[in-house]
Amino acid sequence: VVERELARQGQVFYIVPRVSMIAEAKETLQELLPDIRVMSAHGRLTGQQQEDVMETFAAGDCDVLVCTTIVEAGLDLPRVNTIVIDNVQMFGLATLYQLRGRVGRSDKEAYAY
């Protein structure tokens, strides 16, 4: 999934339900796909740290952003056309709908897993 999106010159959101799950998800992704650039974001970062991560991701200097639902509001990143939601059963339907709206903001087909 990730490799296919990167082959299209895109980026991926990898969403986890808890901040405590970010490190493990990031580590797993880097083990499976050692050549990808992975960053993480969550609501416990300072405002400046969040801004720095998002600017780096928006600039295309990162392939996958592992994060919590922090991305569900206010982002318009046209290169992000795939979203992977881990432990989907831990999210409400409204949250999933909002998250799905974060991808597919360009002329490329979007995917949600």
C-alpha cells in the first residue's frame, strides 16, 4: 500500500488511535520499508513541534506521517492520497469520515485502508 502510493509520487497518513502506539507503528513501518522517510505527530507535541513536522511533511521531505487523529481537521495536502487507519475499531464513525476527507484532494485516486 505504502509503496504503491510512493510510486505515484504521493504521501501516506498512517493513523493510530493512541499516542502510545505511534512509536511501535513507526518502528514497524521502518523495519518493513527501510527506505521510506517516516515522521510522527500528535497532540502532545508543542505547537512549534507540530508546525515543524507538518511543514516538513507538506514540503514532501517525508513519505509517511504516523499520527493520531490530529490530522482530521484543517489540512489540505494534495500529495496525500492514501490513508491507513490502524485498529479501526477504536474510532467512531464520525472520526473515520473526517479522516477519510483528508485524502483525495487532487486529481489522483485516493485510498483508505
